[in-house]
Amino acid sequence: MSQRLRVRKGETLLRPGDSFRTLFAIRSGFFKQVHSMANGREQVTGFQMAGDTLGLDGIGSGQHSSSVVALEDAEVCAMPFVQMEALAREMPPMQKHIHHLLGREMAHERSVMLLLGSMSAEERVSAFLLNLLQRLQQRGLSASELVLRMSRADIGSYLGLKLETVSRTFSKLAAEGLLEVDKRHVRVVDNEALQRTGRGLAAA
């Protein structure tokens, strides 16, 4: 039913307009999801890691609306959706799992809307880091340290901030004693203060 595929860093797994046929479960690696707007600009709309599922945006329309690009060498498990639907009809747990994936995707979209609302740059970056750490902790990794697989420019695109603002905000949070930052390596020094700055939206 499923097939393992290797995706190299920088390779595009899905493109806008591709026919929806398959869901991809990430076994290892990081990806970014990019939406192309009518004016030609692109915006990063999500970051996915091992345990997440790619391709959910195509279920409703039958076509993918975003690009999915590997941020590092990765491996995915390709699952034909027709076969998944057939299994779901016979196995209620499979149907429940698909509904859970769709619900999680909707919750993610809501959290992005909150991040791009009235929050300041510090609040956005703090909430982003806390959310990322929370997801890594759920996978058995550190709850206080991480290596950012995405660039500062990607983070800025996702949070609706300029590259310079993202870099300046990381430096400010470090100067205030909330973080230690060494290029892409980030360690949370004061989790409570970071939680207050992120206004509790990290879990959204």
C-alpha cells in the first residue's frame, strides 16, 4: 500500500496544481509549505517534521494549492489516498485517523491567523519557538533546545515579519536572558518568561 521515498534537501515534493492522489507521512527530516499568491509573492505557511502528514491541502479540491520543499534530506512514506479511503470504509479507526489529520490541519491554520494578527514581533517569535519545541518534545526530543532547520527568512515569511526584524528579535530575546542563540542552535534559558511573551498561543 505504501512506498518509502527519499527527498533531498531543496527538492520539491509537491507543487501547486499537482493532482491530489497521495498523502505523505514524514518518517525523517523537515519540510516547509509555501503558498504562491496572485501577485507572484510566496509565503511560508507551515513547517512539518517527522510524524506529520503532507498533502492534506488537496483533499477538498483534488489539487494541491501549495509547494512542499525539503529543508534537509528526508524520507517520507507515500500512501495512495484511494486505498486509504477503501480501508477507512472497512476500518473505522482509519477513518477517525483521517478526520484527526484534517482537524489538526484546521487548528494549525487558526494558530497561524492568530500569529499574523495583532501580536508584536517578540510575541510572534516566542510563540513560534514554543510551538516548535512543544512539537519536538511530543516526539521525545528536548523541550528546551533545538536546531532551526529553516532560515531566518523562512521564519519571517511564516510570521509576517521582515528578515531583519526576525534577526533583531532573536538578538533581543537573547539579550533579555530568555534565549541563548548560536546561529541556528537555540536554547531556552527562561521558559516562563518566554511563555509570558508568547501569550500562551504556542499550544494553539
